[in-house]
Amino acid sequence: MNNTLTNFIEWFQSRTDLIFAVVGILALACFVVYMEFKQDASKHKEQKQWLEDYAFPVAYFDEIQKLYPHLKSEEISEAFDQLRLFFIHCLERSTKAMLLPRGWLMIVGR
């Protein structure tokens, strides 16, 4: 048993540089992942704030009023508020970009 321990110590001493290099690389990888996550979280927060602050242009309300004259202005405002909440919910539930039908791009101002 003493021989096995001696062999392990000799092996470890001969591989110390390699082991420290691997540990260093793993520590660096963990740091990079942490920074990416932190950056994504910050970007997510900015996107959410943008959505919360976004004011739909009056032209959108007018266009909806023309297409659906039976709707009251309060109902149209509520529909836009619900659309905003839908986008915020999608942002909170996924870290991936959300694909929208072509017509929706006009609504979100892109």
C-alpha cells in the first residue's frame, strides 16, 4: 500500500503543471460563463424596460379604429396593453429571440 501511495505522489508531482493548467482553464471557463450570464441578464432587463416604456404610436390606434370601428378606444388601448404584456411574458419565459409574423413587426415598431 505504501508503494501505491508513493507512486501516486510521484505521478501527481510529475503532472502538477498539467493539473494546474486544467484547473486554470476550468476556472477561466466558469468565469466566462458567469460574465456571459450576467451580460444576458442585463440585456434582458434593458429589453423588458424598453417594452414597459414603449408608447405605441397614435397612428396604430387610428389604423385599428379604421379596421374595427365597433371597438371603443378603451378596448383598443387594452388590446395594446395586453400585447405589451404578451411580449414581456415571452421575454421572461425565454432567453431566445422571439419570431413574429411579418405584420407584427409594424406593431412593435421595428
